[in-house]
Amino acid sequence: MLTHLADVALNVLAAPEPADLDPGAIEIPGLGFLVTQLLGWAKWALIVAGILGMFICAGMMIMGRRNRSSTAVDGATGIPWVLGGLTLGAVAATVVGAVL
């Protein structure tokens, strides 16, 4: 009798299973295609912005080669920012999936 009460108490006081609390992502009916298309456009825009950012940094470094060293330095310091933005865009889905 005492062990039965202990089992009942453990079942009542036990924490719920995590699967019960997190049902997972469920697509809103009819919005899957639209969201996929918007994310595709955003990815394309990030690629274009990354390429333009690298071109701008390269141009600044080329133009600042002679007598304008601060322009070259600004171009060189922009490269990590471009790469950081591209990296953040590349890992965005993984980070959001890990947090949620």
C-alpha cells in the first residue's frame, strides 16, 4: 500500500514530458508557399548585398591606394562587417531552430 502511494505521488509530482510542452512547428494552412517565397527573396537579397558590399570594400581599397590611405583602411575594415552579416544570414535558420 505504501509503495503504491509513493508511485502515485511520484506520478503526480513529476515534471511533464518536454514533448507534451513543445508540439513543434505547424505550418499555417495556405501560407507555406508564400513564406518560402519570401525567405527565398530575402536570401537572394542577402547574396546581392554581400556581393555589393565586397565590391564596395574592394573599390575603396583600390581608390585609397595612393594618397588616400584612410579610404583604403575604411574599405579593409568593412570586410569583416560584410562577412559577419553574411555569416549571420547563413546561420539564421539554425540559430532560430536551436532557440525555439
